[in-house]
Amino acid sequence: MAKLNFGGVEENVVTREEFPLQKAQQVLKDEVVAVIGYGVQGPGQALNLRDNGISVIVGQRKNSSSWDKAVADGFVEGETLFDIEEALEKGTIICYLLSDAAQIEVWPKVKENLTAGKALYFSHGFGVTFNEQTGIVPPENVDVFLVAPKGSGTSLRRMFLQNRGLNSSFAIFQDATGKAWERVVSLGIAIGSGYLFETDFQREVYSDLTGERGTLMGAIQGIFAAQYEVLRAKGHTPSEAFNETVEELTQSLMPLVAENGMDWMYANCSTTAQRGALDWWKKFRDVTKPVFEELYESVETGKEAGYSISSNSKPDYRVKLEEELAELRNSEMWQAGKTVRSLRPENN
């Protein structure tokens, strides 16, 4: 395992060069990886594992849209596609990729099938970290670890097909067999990670919940909405407001940041843009930092976990979710975005 130095802070990382796919295939050659759940992360991880020559089966509820999606993706009932309980029996590594709420519901079945020497794999530290609320306490005779891709399962699959890799964190919660490290790293490489950086279950879930509610989703939507609404109130058209708020950021500037960093992006913008950005970024930091501190405290104390479990376990959860998503989808800003996206050259 290599060490990278980030401004005096050392981190443990594993690269593809250090741990190539062929080594991962050798480690996993006698394993049966049972991917439980075929929703957000399941398809990307299962398909990448399969394409990389790993023995993978899918466990999913029958008569569900996710079951049908697995069939459409080439998993065969009775051969590589089973109901959840049968997949749990057959798997030597259980990739527990159901939603956090569903993990609580199915956990008794999972626990029954965690016989000595098996491994329990997560892509999120939620269930184990907040076990007082989830009840997920693994038996002591199995390996427990996680690989958490830093993006959606869709992105993981898309980048894999482009011969690119999505960076992932990894962590070991329990090493019962003495082989947890090579198992988890092999899985991380086999699902298509660009490189793996080490964390622990608690840090993974704290940073993940903060990021989702913060710059990755919650905060960015809030900032988009605030700027768009100000521009519209000052008389700018929907197209102009959307282009200046979202389209230019996502299509022009963020690729530059991804390529070489924020300073390089600044250096490749006009001097007027540079001056304005340098003058204003600290003000935005100072205004939003207290909100992020409040958010992190809510995550750290388990409040956010409690909110998620409570709301996502209700029978009408999906109905309420669709109502809230529809509010976003039907807002003027995102309706303008739909029109703007349709005018991109690649869509014409």
C-alpha cells in the first residue's frame, strides 16, 4: 500500500499499478460475490465485476422493476439471478447494496446466512456506524469491509466502459479470516475503482452524509436556486439565467476544474472573471461555513441518520419522494434546463 502526502498529511492509497486486475482475479477466483440489491449501486458494481471475470450473482426481490432490469442486463434466473435468500446462501462475499432502510428490513435474513469465513461488504458505513438505530451488528466470525465509489453506480459503470476509473474509499471493520485486506482491495479494483484511499466506517459515513447534503447535492441546488431567482427577479430571461447559473458551470468550467484544479480554471478565464471570483469566494465561504458546521453536527450526533430511517421506512415514502422530486423537476429553473439541454449540438 502506497502513501501519498497531501500537504504534510499522509494517506494510504492503493493504485491499479500496485494491485492490478489480474491479482484481484486471482484473489477472488474461488469466491461467489452475491450482489444484494439492484437499485443505485448494484447494477454498476455487478456488471463491472462480471465483465472483469469475477463470479457474481444477483439477489433481488422477484416481480420488481429491479429484477426485470437485472434480467435485461443479462443475469439469468436460476443461474446468476436469485431471490435474496437463495443468493445469500450461495454467496461467499455478500455485497449488501440495498438502501439503508431496506438493509434494516432484510438484516435478519442476511445475518442468518453469514456463516464463518464469509465476508460482508458495504458501499456505505451507515448501517454499521449507526447500529443502535439500524440493529446491524455483524457476527464476529466474518470479514466486514466496505468499498465506497465516489459517485453513483451509473457513473461507475459509464467510466468503466470508457476505460476510466471512479475513485473509491475502502475500510475494514472486522478481519475474521486474516484475508480481509486482500479481499476488499480486490473487490475495489474489480468494480472499476480508479484508485482506493483508506478510511474507516465512521469517517466514510460522516463525510458521505455531509457531502450529499452539502456541495454534492443539497448546497449546490440551494446555490443554483438562489442565483437563478435573483437573476430572474432582475429581469433576465429563463434561458440567460439558467445558462449563467448551471450550464456554463457544468459544461465549461467544471471540466476545467476536474482537469487541473480551481486555480488552473481561474487562470483560463478572463481577468474580469478572475478578479470577481477571487474577491467573492471567501465571502461565500464565511457565510456558508456555519451551515456546514451545523450539518456536520447533525450527522455526527446521529440526527440525520434518524431522519433518514424514519422517513425512508414509511409506507408512503416513495409517493412523498416523487412529490418532492416533481417540485424540483417542474420548477422554472429545471424546466429551462430541459429546454437548454435539448439545444446542445449533440442533441440535434
